[in-house]
Amino acid sequence: MGENFMDTIREWWGAIMAATGLGVWLVRLEGSSKTALREVARLEKQLDADRQAISETRKEQNEMLREMRADIKRLLERSGPARD
């Protein structure tokens, strides 16, 4: 029984090592994919924060431009009609 078992192991050694290697590779792949998914989630949050900041900045700039237009309009009204 012992010698037959050893012969079987020797015969299947390559397949056993290939299966073990595949198992290790799959575990590492799962870890890598989890890390990548966490990174994607972090980047999505960062992108959302950047979009929010840009939107707020754009609103502030638009408000500033409205104020500048109103100021220019008042200055033009004060100066009176244009002379040719």
C-alpha cells in the first residue's frame, strides 16, 4: 500500500503542484482584485469631490461676473450717452 501510494504521488506530482500553484494564484488574484476595487472606489469618491468643488467654484465665478456686469452697467449709465 505504501509503495503504491508513493508511486501514485510520483505519477501525479506535476498535476498536484499545478493545482496547488493555481490555487495560490487564484488567492493572490482575489486579493489584487479587492485592492483594485478599493482603489476604484477611492478614485470615484475623489472624482465626486473634485466635481463638487469645481461646481462651487463655477457658481462663485458666475456670481462675480454678474456683479461685474451690474457694476459696468451702472458706470455706463452714470457716464451718460456716448459722444461721437
